[in-house]
Amino acid sequence: MSNTRKGLTTDAIVILKNRITKGNPKKLEKLEKELEQERMALQIGQEIYNLRKKAKLTQQELADMVGTKKSAISRLEDADYGGHSINMLLKIAVAVGMKLEINFIKSKSKAKTVKKKARTIARVTA
């Protein structure tokens, strides 16, 4: 909710953005890019987890099928991991009987320079 008097706001998101970026558009743009990367890593990790569970595989069983260690599968499923390789995603897709599809979709970000760039979302389809 905004207060039109003197441009004040009670919107917590707006307040936090202003405090973090101190009105600096470059800091805001960097923050938005980092947030988008985190969202993508979370989405990919969750998708790997969902596929593994749907295939009724343990992390060790999937690791054996793709030629890696259980710890690597655990990392791939972790929301904080951002090192997903296309090669590993392909191996996982094949192991669970799927194919990997990667789409570039125009970003919805309001930042001028970010708006012109595409983002990558990895999707596994039947």
C-alpha cells in the first residue's frame, strides 16, 4: 500500500529494494539478475528431484545410471547449486526415460538492459 504524501510507502518489498540498492539502478539490475539465476537453479533442482522420485529411484540408483556419485545427484537437487551442465541434465533425462528441452524465453524484468536479454529455462518433457 502506498502513501502518496511525500512519496512514502509501506510496501515492504519497495522499502527493502530501496535500502539494498540505495536508489542505484545498477545495483537493482544486478540484484534482479542474481534473483533470476537463483530461481532457475531452484527450478532445475526441484525438477531433477521430482523426476527421480517419479521414477522411484534413490539418489544412489540415479547416480549409478548416469555414471556419477550420489553426492553429485544431491548437489544437483540442491536449490543453492548453480552448476547444472547440459551434459548431466541430458544423462538424467535419458536415465528416467525423458528428453531434455531447453527454451529461451523473454525475461519479464522491468530493468531496461535485462528486458532485452533472454533467460534459459531447462525443461524435461516426455
